[in-house]
Amino acid sequence: MVGLTSSAPGVSLPRPDGAPTPVAEGSDMHLIIVDDHPLFRDALSSAVRLAFPAAEVEEADGIESACAALSRGRSIDLTLLDLTMQGVNGFDGLIAIRTRFPRIPVLVVSGLDDPRIVREALAHGAAGFVPKAAGKPVLIRAITDVLNGAVFVPEGVSGPAEAPGRKAGKAPIAERIAELTPQQVRVLLMIRQGKLNKQIAHELGVGDSTVKAHVSEILRKLGVISRTQIVIETANLDYDHILAGLPSS
């Protein structure tokens, strides 16, 4: 848990997207912690409040409750997100939040600290990555740096991963997914779960024809011709695939 061990410092890099207004340590801020472990949420919340006494901290136990909180229209400055939660496959949670709320930076706080996973998380829109084994100083620096417009990564991690064997002229999957609308991302995530069009239509409360239209657009934007290829092309969203298929750092 954060605060129980020490860790090497991280590295801060300029963030290419629209950076938020710089904040000082102790200034007002509004954060949401997304993690399905109550004890870790409590530990993380305590660490944040100790370092930033004026901060307003919300908690969510999953992606749906996090999106509900983010949709309420309140000004949230930062999302602290665990990657491995029940019902979440690979980077699906990160993608869902980044697609629906692209202006809110996401700082991943995860027990998965392999450099290849860190780089892939950054490639899919994370503004920073802090291992759960890190100490409080690392967490606080990461929060401050991300809110000041930098990308925070653990020491020794160079940057986003580049998958081997990628076809020349084809944009990385993260860039192609970024072209999808929020509703298309929801459909994509359900396709990855193996759900049929009728099941997707039922869950989204739309007609079969609407789902078919979304699937057609997903195929076009991802540059594939079948649902099977969708799953294959998005395989790098899964941790096991990354660890098996990418070179070590």
C-alpha cells in the first residue's frame, strides 16, 4: 500500500495534451480515487488528505460509479485509478474514463509495475503511473506534477511501448481507439467481452440497427474487417499479452 514502503523517485515529462492550471501543494483540488479495495482507497485517501489538507476527495469502487461521479458536472481535477478491478479487462477502465472525460487527467496507481505495462498505460492516455508499493513522497510528487501538466512515470521507464510487428503506415491502436466516440468505445468493450449485438443493444437500451451501425464504424476506424479482428487488434489492451509479446525494458 502507498505509504508502507519506500520507492525510487519518478520522472516527470511534459504532457502534450492540454495541461491543467498549475497547482501548488496545499491548494484546493478535487480528486476521485477509483479502486475496488476499501482498505486501499482509505489508505490512499488518508495520504492525499495529509499532504493536501484542503483537497476534496471522492471515492468510487468501480468504473461505472466513477463515471457517474465524473458525470455529475462537478469540477474534478484528477482521477487516481487502479487498473486491476473486478469486471475490468486490461486497460478497458482507463480507456472508458479517458474517452468519456478526456479533459480530466488520470494518474494510475497500480500493483502492476512492469515497465511494459507502465508504458502501455501511458500510450492509452494515462497522465502518470505510480506503483502501489511506492512511498507517500512519490505519490505526492506524482499528483503535484500531473496537476502541473507533466507526465509522471517511475524511474527507469522511458515512454510508451511500441509493439513489435506493427504494420507500416497503420496508427498505433491507442490512436485508432481515440477516434471512437464514447458510445462506440462502450460497444468495443462489450465486443471484447464476447457479447452479441442483441446483448449489447439490451445493455445500452438501443436498437439492433444502432449497434450494427456502431460496429461498422468501429471496424472502419480500427481498420479491420471482422469482430474477430477487433479482438486481435485490441489484444495489447490485456496485460498478459503485453508481458508475453513485448521486449523487456
